[in-house]
Amino acid sequence: MKGIIATLLLLSATAVSAQQGNVGLPGLSVNFGQGTDLVDTMQVLILFTVLTMAPAILILCTCFTRIIVVLSFMRQAIGTQNLPPNQLLVGFALFLSIFVMKPTGTAIYNQGIQPYVKKQITTEQALGVMEIHLRDFMSKQVRKADIGLFYDITGDKAPATVNDVPIHYLIPAFIISELKTAFQIGFLLYIPFLILDMVVASVLMAMGMMMLPPVVVSLPFKLLLFVLVDGWQLVTGSILRSFH
């Protein structure tokens, strides 16, 4: 995990330095001829492996999971199939994640990345700063029962505080907590649209129109209800408030 964070830290530091024009971009030279140490080759292999996993780590260690799941539930509850499209939902979830994670990202940049670029702190110190702020965010959202699940499986003794939980315990527990919260919000989103579907189905049955699918009739009414109550604002506000 620390190797992944180290790679992300180095990439961020390089990008910031390039933008400010203070230092040049470092070069990467790979030599597979004579004199190449096996350790150097393995380091390059590990580097590219970490770069492949970096997007998944960033998604799972932030609020992105909860936001994209809730937005997907909302689309299914309305019944619009592929509207909004996946690209739009992912982009919207990404910018909402940036909004929620801005305090954490600002603290990491000011206390970790910027001093590291200026060579005021070492790599280990920068990693420590990043881990502290990420742990602080995840610790506020994780449930103790989800952390206890992994200690029950391993048989280890649970620590007294969440700050003493190892990072490889905290991250999966945080993911479970995010999924549970997202499904709870999704259930609440389904209720009004489910009631509307039941009312439309009852009316159609009473009128003897059993061959007409209720979903076809209820979809315009669900869209009208969603627009009248300003659904996008309500859903977005509910998601953002769930992190506070």
C-alpha cells in the first residue's frame, strides 16, 4: 500500500513541479542489456503494476464509491435505462468527489506534496502525512462493526481506537461501509417511485388494461415528479450531507 501511495506522491510532485517550472521532468531509462541489475528490473515492473492499480485505489479510498452507487440507484428508480448515460454519471460523481475530498486534498498538498517537491521533507515523511489525512477521512465514515468483521476473521485483538487500525484493515472496512450507506440511500430513493408504479398498476388493472405495461405509463409521471421536486438538487444535497 505504501508503494502505491509513494508512486502517486511522486507523480503528483512531478506534475506540480512541471507546472511551476521549478524543476525538469525526470527521465526513465530502461536497459535490458548487460550490466542491468535484476533488482532494477523488478522495480520497473512494480512501478508499472502500481500505475495500473492506482485509479482503483483512488476510487476506493475516497467518496467516489458511495456517490456513483447512489446515482446509479437513482437512474434505475426512475426507470430511464441509460439516461443519464454512464459517462455523465461517472463525470458527475468524479466532480462531486473532488468537492467532498477538497479539504483532504488541500491538506495533503500543503503538508505533504509541496514540502516534498521543495525537498524539505523525505519520502517517508510525505507518505506519513498522506496516510494521516486519508485515514482521518476514512475513519469518520467507517463503521466499527465493519472493522470488527476483519478482526473476527483473523482472530486478532481489536485495537482500542480506530487510529490504531492497520491500513489494510481500514480500507476494506471503509469500502463495506460506503456500500452499505449507498444502498440505504438508494432504498430511500426507490420508495416514492415504487409507490407511483403501484398506483399506476392498480389504475390500469381497474380499467382492464392488463396488456399495457405499467412502466410505460408511469415513466412520464415519474419524470414529472422528479422535475417538480427538483430531484437533482435533493439527491446531490443528500449525498453531500451524508459525509458530514
